[in-house]
Amino acid sequence: MKPHSFRFRFAAIAFAAALPLLTTLPASAENWPARPVKLVVPFPPGGAADAIGRYYADKLTKALGQPVIVDNKAGAGTAIAAEYVARAVPDGYTISLATSGQLTVLPHLQSNLRFDPAKDFTPVSLVASVHNVVAINPKLQIHSLPELLARAKANPGKVTYSSCGSGTLCHLTGELLQNLSGSELLHVPYKGSAPAVTAALGGEVDLAIDTLTVLAPQIKAGKLQGLVQTAATRSPQLPDVPSAPEAGLPSFISSGWFGIVVPANTPAPIVARLQKELHTIARAPQTDHDLQERGISVEYNSPAEFASLIRTDYSRWGKVVQAGKIQLASQ
């Protein structure tokens, strides 16, 4: 047999052997999803992240024709969920509801994270945003933000506030308040919004800092008193609670975003399909109606725009962390 003939036959055999792999990869992406998809939420049930995750999971289930199942993985300031998703097989069957605190705050607070926010995820699209609220237990007889700050300055470290976890945007909002006002508050972290709010209701802490979604029902019911919304204008959900400028701190703006990310190296066709379905859901009038009722704003953008937002907020919150000399203990 001539050498070139042998080489031709060997190449043909090698190509034939590789053909199943070459044809399987695109087909698997094109046929995605062929089984249930897991949507990881970095908080326990009861908070804004869980509400948003479950809403989109329900809509995606209908759009994709396969169940999208919410998997709450709380703890370590959202690091547990991020690490889990970063290590997942990039096949489109593990997706995540990422938060601004998780990808742009936590990396500044903890030096030994076992995931890299910039390298381990592919952004798909923003899905929602919601600003925070400072609410106090009515028993304290404090009726405004200036009154709260006056008491905090007179009693450094004695006024306590709960957050939905160390390293979360709820936590950093409290740090931002201290930085802007020159007051000293004592942070008490909880594993999620539900126990954090319960602590404020029961008097374990003086006040709670959490999202509008979480605190609005308690404020409307008179169980907590809203002191300020961390936004430039009042939300229709809380028309009687002043905005940051009205409360005397115009720079006290803190709005958290939520978006869908997937493990890095997830096939581009899967990312494109997921983005398409998310945008279809976001543009539906019913989505805007449903989420606005909960104090949540509907958002959507491209993977490139989402990646740019992550970089911008990473820089912004890094300055807050640096100013407050904040560092989380190793988890």
C-alpha cells in the first residue's frame, strides 16, 4: 500500500470515529433542554431573590417545555450558590439567578472565594431590579432617618440592623448609610430575608435593611415603620416613605439587580436561546404588572451589556468596601 493511501485511509477512519462527537455537540445544544433545568437561587425562600427566581422559573418552564426547578442554596453570603454553579457542567441544565451583591460586592469582602466572578460565569441577561428600604421597629419611637442617625451617633455601635446575609447588598447598604452619615451601626447578619425581618419584628434588632419587596408588606401592615427608600423617588408601593433625597441623604442610593448567568463555556446556542426566552418574558405586559405589584422593576439586556454592568458595579461597591475597611471572615 502506498504511504499516501495509508494516510488517506487513516484520516478517513479517524474522521469517522470523531463524527459522532462532532454531530452530538451541536445537536445537544440545538435540542436543549431535553430534561429538567435547575435554577439556583442564592437565598432561602421568602426574599426578593426567591420571588424573582420562582416567577421566572415558572415562565421558563412554559417557554422551554421542560420543568425549571428552583434550588435554594443559601449561605456564606451567597458564595455557596456561586461556587456550586461555577463547578457545574456547562450544559445548560444548571443556571443561576445571580445578584449584584454576589458578583460585585462579595469578591471585595472575602479573599479566599473558590470561584472567580469574572471567569467562571457567562452572563445571559438582567431580569429585575429592586431598591432597598430602611425600616425600624415602631417600639423604638423613631419616626425619621435624621432621628435614627442622631440616636446612632449618640450611642455608637448600640443601634442594630439586620441584613439578609454578610456580603449581600442589604449589608453594604447599611455600610453605605454609615459612610454617608458618619454614624456607627451594629450589623447583625441572618441567612436570608425572612429571619432578618423576623428579628426586627421581634425586637432582636432595632431595624432591618432589605428590599422594597420584602419590607413593603410589613410597613403597610404597621408592623415596621419605613424611614427611607434608597432611591431617588418614592415607589408607589410605599408612597408615605421618603426617598433618599427627601430624607436628607441624596447619595444614599442602593438598587440591587438580579440576572441569569450560566457556567462559563456553556454552548453559545444555549445562551442565545435562554436570552431569547428571558427577553420574551420580560417584554410581556403581564410580567411588568406582576412584578411591579411586588415592588420589582423588570429589566433585560444583552450578555455584553450585562457583563459591562457587572464590571461597573464591581468598581462602585469596591470603593464602599474600601472606605469602610470591611472584610468578611473566611467561610
